[in-house]
Amino acid sequence: MPRLDDAQDKLETALTKLEEAVRDRSDPGSGLEAQRDEARARYERLRGETRAVSDQLDAAIARLRVLIPTP
């Protein structure tokens, strides 16, 4: 699933840039670090879910290829 992988890579890059910006600009009481940590946790959860979906789709495609003969 190249599009899924590309999307995950872009999201990871964006989160890394966000972390760097927060580190550089935030003051300790701003709450941005907590938001960043929340976003990172949500990203990790979604990453796991998308991997699971990708694996399930790959398995379904493999089963279909067995069932549908190709000329």
C-alpha cells in the first residue's frame, strides 16, 4: 500500500517538525507539549490500526487471487 505508506511518512515528518517547533518556541506553561504528546500518541495508535488494515487487505487480495484464476 504505497499511498498509505506515503501518508504515514508525511504525517511522521509533520509531527517531527511540530515537536521541534514546540521545543524551540513553547514556554513551559503553554500546554503545547501536552498537545504534542497527545498527537504523537494518537499517531502511534492510528499507525498500528492502518498497519493492521493493510495486512488484512493484503490477505484478502491474496485469497481473491487464489479464487479467481488468471488466464
